[in-house]
Amino acid sequence: MNDTITAIATPTGEGGVNIIRISGTDASAIAQKLFRTPAGKPAKEFIAHKTHFGSIHDPATGDCIDEVVLTWFQAPKSYTGEDVIEICAHGGVFVSSRILGLALDHGAHPAEPGEFTRRAFINGRIDLSQAEAVADLISAASDKALQSAMAQLKGHLSKKLNTLYDRLLSVLSQIEAAIDFPEEGLDFQKRETSIDEVQRVRDEIDLLTSTYRQGKIFREGASVALVGKPNVGKSSLLNALLQENRAIVTPHPGTTRDTLEERVRIRDTHINIVDSAGLRKHPETIEEEGIRRTRSAIERADLVLVIFDGSQSLDENDELIYGAVGDKSRLVMINKCDLPEMWSADDLKLKMNMENPIFISVKEESGLNTLIDAIYNHIIGEKKFGETIFITRERHRAHLAEASAALSKTLDSLEQKLSEEFVATDLDIAMNHLAAILGKAVENDLLDQIFNSFCIGK
């Protein structure tokens, strides 16, 4: 943390601009060795939080490397909380590499993945949940993912968790006072009051935990599996949703032998569509592995699109589909409605107890808008984003679940009138789990795991 670090903060490749970032106590001194004013003079000092036009020179040869715009962010008002120099150079791999090399030659060290954001966390600029939101913001692939990451980066989740933490701390302080001064004749908080407050906090934690499924969908996208017997039009539907010929389509059953996953945006969110091998009894040997993967895709899916062929009679393979889907969240479709129908929707409901289907014709592009609306409503529902705070990471969900379990034990101890020491122990455990989400108490190994997933330069 005492080293001055540097990295290219923009993606590798040719573009309009590249940014070389330097952070640490020597950032300004290193930049002064490399930067010259338009008059060709070395910069004696930089004005904080102002841009400076000039050029980067190699001090050893005097060669001009590039004309740049340089900005000095003086500590603590910077991204990392340290002195930060950002050099905005022309885009190009060679130019940015030369400037980076000069910074390294004059005292900076190469930044590790996520090290700038890690320093922001260590220096108290952001908490751990906000640091994770930075990675989510970079990888956001839809409006919902972007809004979710931005809300977390702004500290909405942090504020909520800190409030819950402080409320538990207030209860704990009363409990510990009763432990430390049992015979002082002081009035402590009644157990009934403590029970009510702990119960309310646990309920709020459980409510927050329940948002994980939706938050995970915002962050990662929903997994939607296309299933049906061979040749019902699964691959054709995938191509129609993607609006490109991604999957091979032939009139021969069993063309798809493996799962194929693609991402498509629907309104303000995105979904991962999994095209799968057709399910049927007595498959060929080469199909068996594909069918196994189809069943695995069904198990992992947030939503299953069950496709039937309205132009062919219902058979044992259709019943096999019904059994494979089970009680998974699903939408039922009858494809090829442009052809004469061999059975009605009532037959499907009567035979397999299926809900009202959506009629589509992928060939004629009929019913696709209705299907897209149904997919969106199934995944997002009618909830408005601003109504609640969502958690998006399994790490957060696990800590909240552990905190809730510890508070349940706390309530049991309070209601059974057990010693205050038992109550205090479980309360402390619950608070530690909330603190772990925020990074108030966290091991270096966890920090390594989180920040190593970042790109270099962020």
C-alpha cells in the first residue's frame, strides 16, 4: 500500500484515447519528470483537479512520445483516496505502453488487478459492497443491471446494512451493560423491548435476503431454457429471438445434439437463452449426452419455455417433456400455428394439466411479441426497481442468512430468559455477518478473491 502504482485504465487496442493512471505518494513527482508544458518546459507543479495540456517526453532521450491531457486528483479527493495522476493520451497500444513504461522506469510499480479499487476500499473511500458494485457496473449488460450496480455504488445497500447494524448495536450495548453492572441498581432495557427490536431487524434482513433471486437476475441475467421434443422449432425460436441464424435448423429431428447458450436483451434486462437437444424416449446413442445436458439446463433455468408442435399429434415424448419440467417456472407455447392443428389447447390442458399456452409461428413470426412480453413479465414481474434494495451476490445472501439464523437464536435466548451472555454471543455473531458484507471485518484472502476478478487499471 506504500508503493506508487500505475496501469493502463482503458481496454487494450486502438481507440480515440487511452488513460494511464498513477496512484500513490510519488504520483505527482513521477508525472513532473515526464510532462512538459506547450512551451516545452518541465512542469514545476500541477493544479489539483484541473486538466493540463502538454506532452510526455522520455527524460533520457528528450523524445516526445505524445501530446496528452493530464489531471491531478489530490488526496483524499480522488478515486483511491491517494494522489492520482491520469494521463489521457491518444489511443493506440504502442503509445500507451511507452508512457506506462516511462512511469515504471521512474518509480511506479505495476498495479495488480483491482488494486486501484482495493486502495479506495482500504483508504475508506468506499466500503466492500460498493467496491463489488464497481465490478458489477463495468460488466453491466442491461439497464436493470446498470441501475442495480449504480444503486449499490451510491451506498443504498450500505446505508441499509449500517442502519440494521447500529440498531443491533444499541440492543447489544444494553445487554452488555446488564452483564457488566448486574448489581448497580440501574434500569436496563426490558427483554420485551429487546425482543421486539431484534424481531424487526430479523424481518428486515429476511426481506432483503428474499430479493436475491431478482437481484441475481438483474446482475447475471435470467437463464431461460427452450425444451421440447425433437423438431418442434426450438432452434428456430432461438434464432428468431436473437434475430440472427445462430443455431442450425434442418427438417430432420435430432439436429441439436448439445446445449447452445446465447444472450439476448429484452427491454431493460437481458436473458441467457439455452437451446437444448430434443427430449424423446429411445434416443440414439449420440443424443443421450445432449439429453442429459438438457435436463441439467432445465434444473438450472429460472424459466423454462415448453414448446409443443400443434401440427403433430401429442405422443409419449410430449408427456416426457411434461415430466421433465415438473414444477419449474414455465411458459407453454404451441408452435407452427400457421399449419392445420392436430389438437387444441384444451387437449393439452386435459392430458397434461398444462396452463393456457401462447400460440406462435416462428416461421411466420406470429405471436413473438406476445411471447417476449410474457417472458419479461415472468422474469421481472410487476415490481418497480425503485421500490426496494436488491442484493445481487451470493456472498451477501449467505451472510444475511447467517445473520438471520443468529438473530433467531438470540430471540430464543431472550424468550427463554437465558443468561445475557448467551444473548450477547448470538447478537455479536449476527453483527459480524453484517459487518463482513460491508468489509468492516474481513480477511485478506477474501479481498484477494474479490479484487482479483477485476481488470488491471480498475
